[in-house]
Amino acid sequence: MTLLEIMRTSAVIPVIAIDDPDHAVPLAKALVAGGIRVLEVTLRTQHGLGAIRAMSQVEGAIVGVGTLTQPEEFVAARDAGAVFGVSPGLTDALIAAAKSSGLPLLPGVMTPSEVMKAREQGFKQLKLFPAVPAGGVGMLNAIAGPLSDVVFCPTGGISQDTAPAFLSLKNVACVGGSWLTPKDAMQAGDWDRITAIAKAASALRH
């Protein structure tokens, strides 16, 4: 699948931080059961790579790696089973690592200049981050004219209630959000609740 096809698979890409490795597989199964197949597992905890390895074995799951900030993380995540990567920003070192590893990258941008630099490097699918502080729907509307060939996954500060406004924009393929995996539900092993949240999120597809 291309990165754009992956982005268009789910209305929402959950941003997942795994604190307990035993949660990885049941969480992935719960999200997929609710219609959310694209999963971004961040490297914010020590269990990130192990979770990617486990979740990528779950039928129907399309697992990516998030919070890529160091070049060496690309190959490690790819070898663990990640099929795409997400970064909070974009540097020359990350550009080189993405190209050498072959891991499709959804890089974070916040300003028109950053969008233009990313586009010059061949990136036309971008993550607006942090989306709400960066201007949200108004920002995306404003840059849709001069930068009409770029498609976004806005992430940061988006909720179930505000997601529809983002998803209605022509330059938005999906949104990223952490509300799909509430910590209290994960700690309690309440996978049915997470499946219900996922069903509500998957119904947001514009």
C-alpha cells in the first residue's frame, strides 16, 4: 500500500503509547474490531518496538511507528514490522534515513515554509502537528490554495467532537488522535470500550 492509501484506510489513526507489553495484541484486536485498522505505535515508551512486532501479527492491522526522531529508529522499526513511519518534524537526517530505509514517512510540519521544504524533498503526505496550536481547520483551509497538491493527517489536540470539521476538508485524508486508547480503559483491560470508541471514530469517515 502507498502512504496515501494507508491514510485513507481509516478516518482516524490512533496515536498509541504502550506502557504494558501485554496490552499490545488485545488493543490491536479491539481497534481492528471497531473498524480502525491503521495503528501508529509511538516510541515514547520502552515497549514501542516490541508492541509493533506483536501488533503487526494481528489480522487486519496496518501498523506504523510514531515519534521517529532519530535516524537509527527507521531500520529498527521497519525490521519490527512497521510499514510506515510518523515523525513530529522533519530534518535532513530524517529525510536521509527515510530514503535509505525505504520506510514511507509521514513527517510533521507546522508552517507553510515547512510544508514547502517537505514537498521539495518529495513528501506530499504530511502530518500537521501540533494541529490545533498550528491553526487547525483555518490553517489547513488557508494553505489549501497555494499548496493544493499536499494531503494532511492533522494530529494534536483533536477529539471525537472536533474531528469531523477536519475530515470535511479536501486536503485532509485522516486525523490522528490519542482519544481512541484511554489509559484507564487499557489499564482495566476494557477492550469492549475501546472497540466502541473505535466504531464511533471509524464512522467519522467523510
